[in-house]
Amino acid sequence: MARMAMVIDLNKCVGCYACTIACIRENIARQKKNGVEMPDHIFQYARTRPIDFPLEGSVRVLGFPSNTPFFIQCQQCENPPCVAACPTGASFKTKDGVVLVDRNKCIGCRACMIACPYGVRTMYLGRLSSPPPNPYGLVPRYPDKCTFCYHRKNSPEGWVPACVEACAFGARIFGDLDDPNSEVSRIIRNGNAVRLREDLGTKPKFFYILPNK
Amino acid sequence: MSIRAFIAFIVLLVVSLALLGYGIKLGLPAKESLDISAMPWGILVPGYVFFASIAVGASIIDSIFTIYGYKGSSNTLREDIKYSTYFSLISLVPAWTLILLDLINPEHGIWLIRGFHDVSRIAWNLVLYTLLAITLLVELVYLIRRTDIDTIKNIKKAELAIAIAVLVSAIALDSNLSQAFGSLVSVPAWYGSHLVAFFLASAVLLGAAGQWLFITIVRGFKGTLRERKDYYSSLAGKMYLTILPIFWLFMFWDIVAAWYHKPTWNYYKELLWGAHAPIFWGIEVVIGLIVPVIASIVALEKRSITAAIVASIALLIAGFTSKYDLLILGQLARLHSEGFMTLIGSGFLAAHNVMHYHPATSEVLILAGAFIEWPMLLLAGILALPLGADEKPRHLYIFK
């Protein structure tokens, strides 16, 4: 058993959006003969999204300066409310602790989308003619969210999500919480990282290292 | 009545199918993507809850009358029992129509059974709807087949057992339905067990209004209303004046409790003083409370059927609005709450400015289709089934 987790170090993140672009390229955009096919409002379907509106709320909740870049994505909860709400078992948690959607079982009731307290599930209703870029890529009319690039799990180069790979500043760290030697485990052990809305009991496996004040 | 009723049935059938069909054909366009991502449940969901509440409430009232042996004036209610049971059963159909057509991928519906997920309240809804529909169907068949209709004083044990089964199923269903919303920690306006009491009170109110209106209209067309005018008007007055204070008591305490919880208070702030306030005060309070109270008192004092009809229609209008406010505004309020804005990301609020909900054309058409489907099915029952106290089975072998 593994418990895959991710940390964003907000001290290192410069807000260059490389992670968002990498995510779109990896999971959303489809290669066509004469170009690329993408949903309208493409940034809204990126599975890791920048928050670029005024951050008053964030500042109050997390207590960091308002000019800090901040990204939101599926928190890969240990107690995922989206999985509990799903009537068909289409939303499920893998042995690696990653929450995925089995599209063959999804009836499109959107209970998972409304159950997510982080508001990170999206649904694109338009048409895309080309096949998804990978088996877990965005498919119209199904709930979509970060999968930690699950299709890369058995990659010969190791399981590294596209956003982690793209980050030039090493702000994103990915690893197994059950492996005491992983960098993620070390950061969590040091107590430097926080999770969003701990009060809800969802136990996210997505952590933020808050900027030094 | 029969020819005109049949023509009316055909017209309603055609219009309902046309609206539903065109709504399905239009579907949700791509431009709704951002709205559905920010606010996943649109107007079909309040519509579904509205009809489900009517069915549940009517079932509860029927069962209570049966179990406690309420005889009314010259057993009037016993004469209406087949109508009221049919009304409860058939009110489930528009609810199912709406929720089925709200699914984006209904073709995978078999997974509701194959993949039954026992911690999901939505999954349990399917079980409990089936249970309620079966118990109501059994009750209707029993009542139609019953030969000793004149022995009204002696309710048979079988009838009592069926009525108890209907009552238990109805309460279980409505409680579970409320918790399909109330178990979602992500929507502060919904989260909590208070929704069970709120939903049950609302269901009984809606069920009473819908059922009373249906039976009164049937009796009016059959020419038997005049002789029972006093009884029906006072019945409506008593029912509404009893249930309304209970419903509003729950509403009042919900508002008081919300005051101590900021995320929930955001919803009530918007409802009481925000952009939504005219709908709340104008429809929920004036049409849903003041008008029915005055009309019920007039119905009770003056034995006025017109006043009772006004009260019933007002309650149905306000009942739908109440569901709309809770389910639509509840979702909007979470988007605008400080904590959620922090978490939702730049996406929807910034790019699309989701400040208000506007139903898609397809949703409006489907909702209208379901609202026409309802009287169409009620009329079909009157035409095809022996629902009157003195009617004998005519068409279907099962009832002979």
C-alpha cells in the first residue's frame, strides 16, 4: 500500500504557471493533424489552477501575504466526500490513495462535484473530436479532476506528475507518505506543511508549505 | 366529462412529450460548462424534490388517516382514498422524470444497481423510491379490488398493515432524500440533520395542498363537491393551519441557528436581505405564509372552497420556491462564502462571474414538460381506473 501525496512549497513557487500549462498539455489538450484541440476557457479545466483573483479570503484563512502565488487542485483526500456521495462507485480511491473516476460507471449526477468542499471537480459539456491524450485525460460530459497523472504510474522513468516535472523551481514535491524516506514524508514529519480545511475531516494528501513571513 | 377529459388528456400528453422531447434534444450546451462546474445542480433538482415531497407528503397524510381511523364527515375521506393513493403514486413520476433527465450519462444507469454504493444517500434513494412505489401500488390495487367498500367502520388488518408500510417507506424516503443534501459538508446551507425535519414538514404541507386540490377538482367535475363543500373547506383550513406553524417553526430556528455559523449565515443573509430577498419575502413569506393563513381562516370560518383553493395553490407555488431557494441559492451562497472563494480557484468566479443562476433552455422545457405530465397522468388515472368510491373495475384485468 502506498499513500501518494504532493506538497507545494509556496516559498519556492514564483507563479509562472508552468505546472498549469504542463497539466493542460498532459491531460486536456488533444493533438490533431493541423494543431491542437482544447475546450473553451481552457484554464478553467486545468487540473491545477492558479487563484488569480484578490486573495483576501486566502490571506485570512491561511495567513500568507496576498501576493503569494497559490494553486488549487484535487486534494486526494483520505476521506474523500466525493467518493462517499457517488451512488454507483464511479468515484473511487485506488490502492495508492489516488481518487479516480471510472467513466464506465458514471451516470453524471454531479454529486461528486457538489460534495467536494474544495470545488475542484469540473465538467466540460462541449465536444472534442480527438481522443483524450491519455486514459485518464479529460473527456467531455464526465467529472474531471487531478489524478496525480495516474497514467504515468508504471512509467519507466518513475511516477512523476506532469506539474512536478514542469516546475523549474522544485516547488512541487511528490511521493509516498507511507515511505518514511520520501521527501514528502520528511516535510510532513517536520511539521512545516498545512492542509486546507482540516476542520472538515477529509484528510487531504495535498499539502502547502506556507511562505516565511 | 369523459370525451372532454379524454381530449384534454391527449392534448396534455402531446404537449408534455413535445416539451420533454425538445428539451432532451437541446441538452445542456457547452456554454453551460462553467456554470455546471461551479453550480452542479440546476433547476431540475428543486423540481424533482418538489414532486417527490408532494408524493411523500400525500402518502403520509393518507396513511395517518387510515392508521388512526380518521373518519371525517360521513366517511368522506374514505370515499376519496383511491384518488388520494393514486395521487401519491403518480406524483412520483414527474419526480423521476426530472431526476432521470438531469443525469448527464443516464445510459450508465444500470450501475445504480450493479455498483450500489451503500454509503451514498443517492443510492439509497433508489431503493426507498422503489419501496414507496411498490407499497403505494399494493395499496392502490388492494383498495380497488376491495369488495367490502361499505364496511368503512372496520378497517381490515391488511389495509392497516399496508398503510403502515406506506407511512414507514415515505418517512424513510424523505429523511434519506433530505440527507442526500444534508450530508454534504461542502454546502453549509444544507449540512446537518435539521434538513430531515424541514423536509418532512415541507412534504406534508405540499402533499396536503396537492392532494386536497386534486380531490376537490375531481369532485368539482363530478358534481359532488357542492354537497360536501363545508367539510372540504374546513378540512383544508384545519390542515394548513396545523402544518404551517410547524414548517415555519423549523424555518425560524434554522435561521436562528445559522446566525451562529458564518458560512450558513451567508446563505440566510442572501435570502433575507440580499438580491434574493424579494423572492423570499414576496413568495415564501407573503404567498407561502400570509396568504395561506388568511385564506385558511376564511375557508374555516366561512366554509369557502374558493379560499381553500387559493390557500392550496399559494402553498404549492411557495413550496416550489422554497425548494428552489434552498437548493439553488444554497449552492450560490457557498461560492460566495469566504472559505470557498479561497478554495475554488480562479476559474469560475473570475472568468464567468457566476453571481446568478440562469436555467438553460433545455432545463426550462423539461421542467415545464414535467409540470404538464403531472395533470396528464392524474387525468389518465381518472379515465382508466375505478378510483371513485362507487366505481367498479372496468379495464384492467388485475383489478377485476
